Amino acid sequence: MIYFKFREFLAALLILLIGFTAVFGTRYTRLYSEDSITTDGTVELLVYERIGFEELHTSLDSLNVDVDYEEFKWAANLLGWRSFRPGRYEINSAISYPELLSNLARGIQDPGNVVVHSGITPELLSERLANQLQADSLSFLKLFTDSSVVARELGLTGEELFSRMLPNTYQMYWTSSPDAVVRRIYREFEQNVANELAQEIARSSFSLGEVITLASIVEWEAKDANEKARISGLYQNRIKRNMRLQADPTVLYALGERRRLLYEDYTYEHPYNTYMNAGLPPGPITNPDLRSIRAVLNPEEHDYLFMVATPEGNHDFNETFDEHRESSENWRRWIREQYRIKRQVEREEAINQ
């Protein structure tokens, strides 16, 4: 009797062990499986502050990342991950529970694209960087002032530091500090401009700072990138002839806004107004791209001294003032016609209302 009861006990224990092994084996397989997490492509998860498991699961659910709640919680408890760090994480169906949880718990982020555009203002760059990273725009803007620790350390004014924010697409971590971001972009400038173009700069009649200043004017002036070398050549022709640059972008910079210039704007007293002051302005007016910088170092050779905008968005280039006056009148005539059309449309809309 006892013998049979012992056999029944062993059988029950064996069944229990087999069941446990089956369940554990299945769970263990799921733990390291790359199909335990289901997503529609690659999903970007942004964690703004330290969070716990429940908050993590809620965030994943809001992004339509499909995980089995009980299984995911079991995995987190088994691995001992209960707190998850801020950062930007990419999640796709090829990631396993341990990899996802470990990355989040240790703060092992996925870098993302940070785009720096050319021809903008410090305010706009600061805003765009803040929108792409976990930082506020004011923190970036402070770095582009003369009191900036980074600018002083590099021996630059805040304006000069901003002009060296080389336009490009950078790979950066979402939680990178503004200081680290600006230093990273500046290193790109040092590598691609100060170092790579060192010989061309040495052969130029301009210092590095002057190259960037003239390139910033070219950047602002050239709506058509194919005109950059020609515009650069025109400005350099004027410099060689001791003529004032008379560059509209410097007047707009002095005024602090971008709009159609009025006659009285050209007489605005300001160090950056190149209609009133000879030579280059005291510093750069924006952040030029590499093509604008190369245009200053390798200007197109010609005899142009004047240019006027055209309706197509590029310029008419002229060698003499008489030609320039004719081109200017054509431009003014086109502007007047646009105003006439606008007024006519407004009158018709008012009648139809």
C-alpha cells in the first residue's frame, strides 16, 4: 500500500516537474525571443525622466508597441530592472526583452539625427536644436553670447561661435547637454574648415574670421546656391576697387529683421551697414555652409560689380553702373506690377464678399 502511494507521489511530482519545466522553458524561450515584442517598423521612445515599470508599459502601449503585460513584467522582475533612465530609444520587432530592458535601465540610448541649417539666426538655431533634443532653447542661446564659457574658452565672441555652427546632419544623443552639442558642431567646423581648408585659407587675402564673415553675406544673399561663387567674386571685385560692399543682407542684419528694404534703410547708422561703412562688417551675420565658405576661397573670376534680384529668385549681374540702373528699373517695375496685381485681387475679393 505504502509502495503504491509512494509511486503515485513520484508520478505526481514528475508531472509537476514536467509542467514546470515546460512553462519555464517556454518563458525562457520567450525571454530571449526576438518576436516577443511587436511593432509597426521602428518606434521612437522618448523618456523624459526616470520611470518605473508601469510607466514604461504605458508609454510602450501609447506607441502601439505590443508586449504581453504579464510576460514583460515577469522578465523585468527576473532580470531585476525596475527603474528606467531618460533618453531616446529605438524599438523594433527584432529586440528581445533583456536587450530592451537593459538598454532602458542603463540609459544606453540610440543616437538620432540633429540637423543644423544654414543662413539662420542664433534664436532660430537654438529653437530648432531644442526641438530635436531634450534641452531648452534659452540654454543654447546663452552659448552664443560673449559671456558664454564655451565662446571664451575658444577665444571667440558669441557671434563668431554661432557662425561656426556648420550646417550638417549630426548623430547625437537626445539627452546631450547644450554645451556638448555646440562643442560637437564646432569640432566639425574645425575639422572640415579650419583644418581641411587650411592651405586655401593661407593663400587667401582673408583671415579665417574674414572668410567666415564674407561667406555669411554670400549665404544670406544667394537664394540659388549655384550663384555663390559668382556673388563672392562680385564682392571681392568691389573690395579690390575700394568700393563699399553695399550688401543688402548686412542692412537687414543691422535692422534685425528680414523684409524688403526701404530707401531710408540704406542710411541706417550701424557698424554692420555696408552701405554706410567701408570694408567687411565687424563680424559674420549668419552661419554659412561649406559651399559658401568654399565660394569665398574660390570665387568666380569676372568683372561684375553690381547685382539686382530677379523675379526668378536669382540675380542679374552687371559690370557697369548704367547696366545696373537698367536692371534695377526692371526689378522695380516688376515689384510695382506685383503690388498692382495684389491690390486688384484684394478689391475683387472685397466686392465678392
